[in-house]
Amino acid sequence: MSRPLLFLDVDGPLNPWAAPPERRPEGYTTIRVALHPGRALRVWLNPSHGPALLSLDYDLCWATTWMDAANRWIAPVIGLPELPYVDFGAGLFALRADGVHWKTEAIVAYAGGRPFAWVDDEQSQADEEYVRAHHPGRALLHHVNPRLGLREDDFAALAEFAAAPRA
């Protein structure tokens, strides 16, 4: 039986973008990323997150607007190997009338029925309902506070989900 997938968002869980801008969180390093010419983006990353994520019983996958750019900019800083990613294509930032996040349908399709956890700072009840209605496997939509990023209790919740009996 395969391990569950862990879908990783960058901004919020790994980069606590909503933390006070004048105070880099303890344990984090700052990188400047020029994804678009003319303006560098400040990103805070915690190098301990990579080893902690790799120690979990999951197959990791990016689920972020960064898509493949996360492999160039984020993975090396936190110690992750190159990971597969969800390609959101034309669905990137597309608003839905039902309130479901624009990532949700693509994540469910990518999972293909396989159990998964998804860490993000933007899921809602509409996403929970969509996943229940369209995904036959176990799923955990784990909200991460974008002021704090991934913390010990988040890793504990992910480990608990991965360790739960697999049907």
C-alpha cells in the first residue's frame, strides 16, 4: 500500500508571510526571490522544515502558486529534494462561484483517490465539503496560520493522520 500524499503550500505554511514584517521569526532565514522582473519577493524559510517533512510517512508534492519554481527556490533552502508539483494550469487563481478554493479540484484530481493531507492557509468549509463529495480516500485539510508557519503541533497532526489505519 502506498503512503499518503502531502500537498505543500509555500506561502503560509513554509513562508509565514503574515508575520510582522519587521520581525523575522526565530529559526528562519531570509531569501529574496525575483519570480518576476523588477520586484524581489521577501521569503522567510525555516531550514528545519525540510528534515521534519521528510521524516513524515508521506510522499511530498508541491501544491503552490510557485509550482515547479518551488524546486528551484524553496527546496534547496529547507533541504528538500526536487518534488513533483500540481500544475494548476488555467485554473491558477480562477474564482469559483461555489466558494471552493481554486487549488482544491486540481489537488483532488492529482490525488486520484489516494489518501492525502494538504497544508495551506486558505482552505475553507467549502473545500472540506468538496473533498468529501469528490474524493473517495482519506483526506486531511490542515490549516496553517500564515503568521506562524508550520509548527510542532502541525507536524504532530500530520504524523497522526499518516499513522492512522489505512483502509
